[in-house]
Amino acid sequence: MRLKNQLAIVTGGGRGIGEATCLRFAEEGAKVVVVDQNGSDVNTVVEKIKKLGGEAIGKEVDVTNRKQVDEMLHDLVSKYGKIDILINNAGITADAKLEKMTEEQWDQVINVNLKGVFNCGQGVAKIMKEQKFGVILNTSSVVGIYGNFGQTNYAASKWGVIGMTKTWAKELGKYNVRVNAIAPGFTLTAMVKKMPEKVLSKIRDKSPLKKLAEPIDIANAFLFLASDEAKFVTGTVLSVDGGVVL
């Protein structure tokens, strides 16, 4: 087991990529902290992990609320004495073309996708710096690298995640803390599956593999970067997109 006895926090862990990552990490022996602002989703994933024989802790937390984040981290360190892995996966979309995007849509996405990552990353960094080990993994997107029609706010936030990732890798490396990001392509989460088949077909056609990612594909990439197999990898952005941008 590649993550045996390691404590792994997964934000946005209640659905989609986050859920798949929680389950995959639990299979590899991690104690998984399922974090999401939807308590029902948290409980569902925790129960799935326990039924599989894994260990999971549920935390209903809004990552934009610094007080809630700090309380969660304090509770975890008090109980387990360490935090090995943080997966900053919580994120939202609120799409509109530039001239039609509202200030509220901009603020909502930036608040969750950037401030939420900052809140969790800064809080965990202090802990990992003191314990002198740890892994922080952030979820960016191919949209953050190449842009996408109607997603000014989302693209800006995911490019910002890359900037934070590279900065944190430089700052925390001397404390034996690795920081990397994954840039998924379109992945068959519940949200993407609701898109018109005509749109999904066009996206598939752009990929040399002629298919979209499953959440497990992204989870496996997170697993590699979290494990000792990637012990000399830091400051990188791993695109998991089926070659859609080639």
C-alpha cells in the first residue's frame, strides 16, 4: 500500500474527482479526510470507504471560511499528530462570456477556486513546515493553461492555482514539502455528463484518444504525485487530458 498510515485531506471530496480520489487513496491505506460543504455528500463517501474496509473522517467545511478551515486542521493535528497530504480539489464554475459575466459570478469562482486553495494551503503549510514533511497537490485545469470560451473567471482562477503551486514549491522545498498540480481535461463527472452530447462529441474528437477522462484517471494521477514514487517531483503541472490540447 503506497499511502499506508498517511493522513490525506481531500477538499471537494463529496463528488466527482474528489470522491474518486478519496476512494483510491483509501484503497492504498490512507486515512482519508473527506471535506465538502455538502454534509450529505461527505457522509455518503465516508460510508463507501468504510464499507470497503478503509478509514475515513468526514468534515463539513466551506473552504472559503478561514475559521472553519483552521478549526478542521487544529482538530486533525490534535487527534492524529500530523497531516501528510492535502489535495486542494474544491472548485466551482459560473460561466458567461466576458461582456455578460457578472461581478457576482467572478467573485464566486475566485473565492472558491483561489481563496479556498490559499486558505487550505497556507494552513497546512504551517503544519508541514514544522513537521518537515508533506505533500500539497492542487487541482488546476487545461482551461487554466489554454483558456476556454465563456470561462474568464474559471481560467483566471486555475491559472492562479498554477502560480501558487510553483511559488509554494520554491518556498517549502527546503522543509521537505512537495507541491504539484494536476491539470485535468474534461472529465466525466456528473456536471460534465449533463452537457449536450453534441458538445461532448466535439471534445472527444479533439483528443487523440477519442474519449474523455473518468474521475479515476485523475485520482490515479493524484496517487502517483502523493506517493514516494514521485519523491523528486515538485513544482510541476501534470496534464491529464488525453492529449486534447496537442
